[in-house]
Amino acid sequence: AIGVDAKWMRSKVQDLKNKEHIGHGYAYNVGLIQQLGNHFRIGAVTRNLSNGLSFSDNAIPDRLQRDVLLGGAYQLHHKNVDIQIGLDVNPPFEDGIRTNIGGEIWYRRFVGGRIGYLRHTEKRYDSLFLLEREQVESEERLWKTEGLTLGLGLNLGSLTINAAYTPQMKPIANEKEQVRIDQGEAVYSFSIG
């Protein structure tokens, strides 16, 4: 199977003079899945294929980071129970391993549960205010999400309801530094399809 999706994105960036800039643009994801036998599937997705975002100021970087996601899943059906175990990896691993491993179980395709482990890192560029010099500077910092993920699902005919928990992405503190997160701790999501 081959799939393509498109997304419209809007991004707000703050420069070193505290001026906000808004950019927008389109990006595409392309993926394929190959079934191997009755129980095993492998797949790959290339994400964020784009010409970039458009900002009114040409000095603002407008490129989106492209990446590739590789994965595999093992599926098993036994009587009224469907089980799937999956693993995906997101190279390159220059800032540490980025992976997601987990499993899900469905009873009569009516009610299901998911559990997994997520580890993701990404570089972000943030503005920070230096009290000593009373000026704003831009800093590159590594952000990390790591921990247990949980989910519940319910199928009611053609209606699907899902709820999930994912750990919060946090900046990694440098040596002799404390980082304070003002809002939130984890990500809770809810969807109806």
C-alpha cells in the first residue's frame, strides 16, 4: 500500500528584537507498507516534503526538517482477541535514539487498550532573556520526550473513540542550570472518528 497526505501549516516565530513573524505553507508525507506473510508488516514514511514556509522577512529560516520513519508490526488474531506489537525508529540518531515500541490488544474489535514506550529528541531554537545584560538571545537546545504511553479505544459500529496519554516534551538542562516548565506536564488527547 502507498499513501500520501498533505497538511497546511502555520508557524509563529519571534526574532531577537521580540518581533513576531507568521509563516505558512504546505507539506506532504509519503509512505508505503508491505505485508510479509500473514502476521508481519513493515513500512516507511518520509515526512515534511515541502518548499518551506513563507515569512514576510526573508532573514527567517523557512525550511522544514524532513525525516524518515521506519517501522514494523506483528499481528496475531486468536478467537475474539486481536494483538499487535510494533516498533518504529526515526533516524538519524545524532541526538540520541528516537523510537516508539508498544502493543495493543482488542477484544471483539469493540474495546482496546494500548501501552508503549516513547523516546523522542529534537533540536529547537528558543529566545531567552538574559537578566545580567537585559537582552534577548537565541539558543539551540535539545528537547526530549521519554516515558510510558497509554491509550484506550472503543468501536461503536462505524464510530471510533480514542483517548491517549503521552509524556510531555521538556528541554534538557545544561550543566548547573535549572529549567522550569510553567504549563502542563503531559499530553492527553481525545479523538472521535
